[in-house]
Amino acid sequence: MVWLHMLGAKIIGVSLEPEHTPNMFSIIGAANLGQNFYIDIRNLKALSSVLQKHKPEIVIHMAAQSLVRYSYERPIETYETNVMGSLHLLEAIRQIDSVQSVVMVTTDKCYKNIEQQKGYVETDPMGGFDPYSSSKACMELMVDSMRNSFFLDGNTLVATARAGNVIGGGDWAKDRLVPDLIQGFATQRSVIIRNPAAIRPWQHVLEPLHGYLLLAEKLYSGNSVFASSWNFGPNESDNQTVNAVADKLCALWGKGAKWVHDQSEQPHEANMLMLNSNKAKKELGWKPALNIDETLELVIEWYKAFHKQEGMLDITRSQISKFNEFI
């Protein structure tokens, strides 16, 4: 939202109310950056009402139940939100003629993960062991069906975007590596990590956001070749283990930062997951701007500023400006 505001966009935001404190929305004063509506995307009537009133030209869809472990606890909610909620959005878009560009954000976990040693490409099969991953694979199939059924006239172009493990300031979600570590660092307690040997495609949140903006722009230009699926992942060298990233974050934070391995039985999570982003590099002109060390430095910079009670909107804008110098 901050980046869009910096670009001069007129922003209409739809989301649930913030679920916890602190939260990014409140900390940066996002309510002052655009018009915001607290709506559950499972409510088609309310969602349609907002779109019909404000008639957006570009839609970027990132609303989701996005936690793997939570999906084991609430599978029905996960499927309802990620599949039916996304379907409601496309149905609402279908009822108006203003929208020209739609980016539907899913996840790298939408692929059928066979623990392969190479990155998944956009044409690889969809799948998902856990309800979250499966719901996102279902969403991908649903979007493809809706695009083929209703969005081939060229008036509204629809694409899906799959990103890796995004990290950055402002995340306090439960059962995520960086938020868990930061909360532990701040209280000087050992952080429990479930699967330290797992390999993930780590990237700063601004990396895929840059990709989404490029993709939205290409769709807005009316070129239907871009109405397909796109991976936005890090360079291969930044596909690193959880424990390697945790150790780097501990070193950057400093005194009192430590973690321990939870060796109790845990719900299934993939051990290896990587993306091949050659399509985005060749056809969109997108590429990762930061390496893992630069990414983690920005992460720690943001959270340390927060704990010092600095102006977080200014810090966030500063990091976006700094990122723009690399792209």
C-alpha cells in the first residue's frame, strides 16, 4: 500500500480487520493512504458493492489464509477463503467493465512438491499435501478456468503470481520464522524452530511486490500474452536452510539472540522448495535485486527501528526508496 501511494495511485483496500497488535496496517497509518473497507472476501455481496461503487482499473489480490499450520486447524476456513473468496473476487470483477488488469497472488506451495533439486516452473503440476498448499493449487486451477471461461475477450486480463518465502518488516503472523525470531530476540528468550534443515526460497517482500507491479502494468497495456502464471523467486544461491537464515538473523540482531530445535513431532511441511523464475526474467524484465544478506539486513533494520519507536511509515518509505536504487 505504501509503495502504491508513493507511485501516486488512488488506493481502495479490502481486508479483514487487523487480527493482532502490533500490526503493519496500524503502525504505518495505512488508513490515511487510501480508502479501506473491512470485508470478508467470502461475502460476495459486500465485495461486489465496493467494486461496483469505486470501479477500479487494476486489482491486486493478496487476501488469503496464508499459514500452513493454521490450515491444519481450520481446513474449511482455508479453502473457503483461498478458493471461494478468490472466486468471489473474480465474479465481482466480471460484473463491472472498469477492470483491465488483475494479478491473483497464490504461492510457491501451489506446486505438487516432489522434493526435487531444481526450481519448479510455471507449467509443473499443481498439488499440495497440507490444506493451505492444496487450497492455493485449487485457486490456481479455478483462476485458469475463470480466465478461459470469462476473460478471453481482452477487456480484463488475469494473471496469477507465485512467490517464495517472503520476509520483511511488519510481519507478526504466528508460526513464521522471522516474526517468531524477532519476538524472541526482543524478549531475550530462545526461539523454538520446527524444521531447521528445510530449504526455502527466501526473498524480501519488496522483490515479488516489484514483480506484481510489473505484471499489473503489462496486463494494463492490453497484451494478453501476460495473462498467465508467473514465478517470482530468489536467485538459486538464496535458497537456504532455515537454520542458516536463523543464524544470520541472530548475528545481525546481536546480544540475546538465540534459537533451539523443537524435535517433537510436527505436522507435515515440505523439506525442499525452490522456484525457477526464468520466465519473469526473460519476458517481464524482472530479476531479484537483493541477495540474502542484504535482505536480512533490511529486515533487522526495520524491526530494530520499530523497537526504538521510530516513525515506521518513514522507515518503510526509506526502505522502498533504497530498494528502488537496486532495480
